[in-house]
Amino acid sequence: MAPTVTDATGQAGAGGSAEANGTTAGTAAQAGTSAPAGTSRQAGATTRTVTELADARELIYYDRGTPPAGRAVADQRPLDAVAPSSEVRQDPMTGAWVTVAVHRQARTYHPPADECPLCPSRAGRLSEIPAGDYQVAVFENRFPSLAGEPGTHPVPPALDDPLHSRGPGVGRCEVVCFTADHDASFADLDEDRARLVLDAWTDRTAELSALSGIRQVYCFENRGTEIGVTLAHPHGQIYALPFVPPRTAKMIDQAARHRAATGRNLFDDLVAAERASAGSLSADSAPVDHPEDSRVVLAGEHWTAFVPFAARWPYEVHLFPNRRVPDFTGLNEDERAEFPRIYLDLLRRFDRLFGDGDRQVRAPYIAAWHQAPAGHEDELALHLELFTVRRTADKLKYLAGTESGMEAFMNDVAPEFAARRLREVGQAGTVNPSGPTAATGSTPDTTDEEAQR
């Protein structure tokens, strides 16, 4: 069940099936002193304050406990109303939907730190966050790929022209700011703040999935310029999609095939098989005498993280709740309570993969949360797919001819090696294992395919 997220007015939020009732008030952004990175200064239940930005976009503050008065500060910027013009087009050869959003060419691109639009507002520098400080903030993207009131499926049957199916790019795109600290990352948060982010993801999933015409709610984080991130401030995004994207469509098909062949659920069998490969677990969920060929990275009472058997990326980890649920709203309190420790542990392992005693090399990554689309809640499972494009401290994994041209991935790092490496960096003080092959995370020989990348 979803946790109750209470509005600042005392009413239940989306997770509690009630409307938001925030207010907009005040005349200027209030100055404030940020707490240490990701530290919630108040204990208690999660509350949210819903307000609007100057161009009528929705802004929601999530706080632990009673929110400060500064949450009602008005946005003083002279902004024109957002008028995106997106459309979706269907590829007649694959059936996949492609979003065309030409207005995004004008979005903010690598601003200097003192002009970051995700930092709290200060005197002389007004941002997307009018308050002088915040814990977690969610707002509608000013340059959304999808926007407009969702209705039915965006594209009616193209009986007159089946080769050119198109429709308006309706949906919703939101930005999730994890902390007011510009120089932090998700891995720097404390467990209470990570839990607050989980509550925000859950609340937004409940509200957005209830919109007519929305097929799937997708929460994700892109980190690092190597990924293509244009804003350095620690943040993620949430897309309310009016169609089922290609990777989800493939999972639906595979789950149906597995059910037909075995009578069982694909994801239940997958998690059970990976957990069985880990051997015994200690009281703190650390593997004991872990088999070398196991792909489990860490396993808790309620969550399991493992490198997939056919990993596409050099270092890729999938994180599942041990009990299958369709989305964030299905997690129970025990699963929510354990989540921050497991998730932060994973992210910190990624940050230790490529560093050494003299430098820290933060791993660029994508953290993609897969939730069951409407109509497939009985078969699909909530899970994270976390991966980095970095192969070694000095090499990136580029999508070259086979991947980009044919969607046929070729991985330079064996999944079993990647799992061992991620287990090793979870040990306190471990930076690099001995040996040149282990340190680089790849085989000594360079293949012809790799040389072309």
C-alpha cells in the first residue's frame, strides 16, 4: 500500500486519494540556509505543499514533518505561459512511438553553478524553486517532451494512412530535485532523505497513473555529462507516458511467453533463481562464501540487487523487491523501510568502481525505474535498471554500429566479473582489486569490435 502523504493543509495527498490544496502567497523568495546534503531537519510523516510557478506550472514541495512557512513564497519571475508543441509518430516498421519535440532545442544547457535553475532562489537570482531552501521538490518541466491534457490513446487508428500514424504529444514531464545542495548527488543523501524521495515517487505515481490516457509512469535519473545531462544539480525526472515504450512492450511479450511455457511469472522466477545462486546470507544480508559465478551484488530481507545474465552495459544492476509488486504504490512499509539502505549502498558502490587513492571518478549512470503499465499489473514487476556507460576509469561504452544500428548489444565486461567487482567495492576501504585485468574491468586483449569504438 502507498504511504499517506499529507498536504500542508492536513488533507491526504495523491497517495491517500485526495486532491492537493497548496497555496501561493508571499511577495519574495525567503532567504534560507540549506541543511547538509540530503539531511531532513524534521522527523515525522511526509507532507507536501502544492503551489504554482509564475507560468501556472505546478510545483510541489515534499517535507518530512511540518513544512516551514517559506513553502508559500510566490514565484516572482516574469514568465510567459509554456506552449510546447510535441507530437508522437509511430514507426511503421517496428510499431514504436517516437516523440518529436522541437521546442526542447531552446532548453537550458549547462548553466554556471550560480545560475542553476534547480537551486533555491536567492536575492538577485530567482530559480524554478521560489523558496529559500527545500528538502525534495517536484515541478512540471518548462521544456517538456510531452505536455497537454491526457485523454485517450493519442493516436486514433490511421485507416486512411497506416504508414503515417501520428497524434499530439500529450502527457506530463516532471523534474524531481533530490536536495537543495547543488554539489551533492543522490549517493550523498542520508537514508531519511532517500525515503522522502521514495515517498515523492510513490505519490506522483499514484496521481499521474490515475490520469486518463496515461499508460505508464516512468521515474528515472540521469547523472553525468557523459550521459548527456544538461543540468548538474542532483535531480531526476518523471514521465507520464501516453503509450507503452519499446522496452516495456518486449517485457510484456516475454512475460506472456514465460507464462504460456511454464505457468509461472517471469519475474518471480528470475528473482528466485538469482537469490538461490547467492548461497547463504548473513544477518546483515551480506553473502557468505559467495559463489564466484553468482551475479547477486547484495540481498536484503525485502530487496535483491544482481547483475543480469545478459547485461547490456559494462556495469548494470537490476534491483527488485523480493515480493512482486506492479509499481511504487504496491510496496509495504517493511519494503519501504529497507529501500534507502539498499539503494544508497548500490549508488555508492558505483561511485567506488573507478576511483583510486588519488582521485574519485564518479560513475555516470542512468537509474531507470520500470513500473507496470496500465492493464499489465498482474504480470509485470516494479524494478530498477541501473547502469553506467563507463567501462574503466578512462574509457566509455559508446553505442556503435551494432547497438545503435541493430539494437544488438555487445558487452566488453562479463556479467559475473561485474558482479564480483561490485561486491568487492562494497567492502569498506576497497578501491581496486589487484591485477591489471581486475583493475580495468575488461579483458587484456582489445577486440576488433572494441577498436572500432
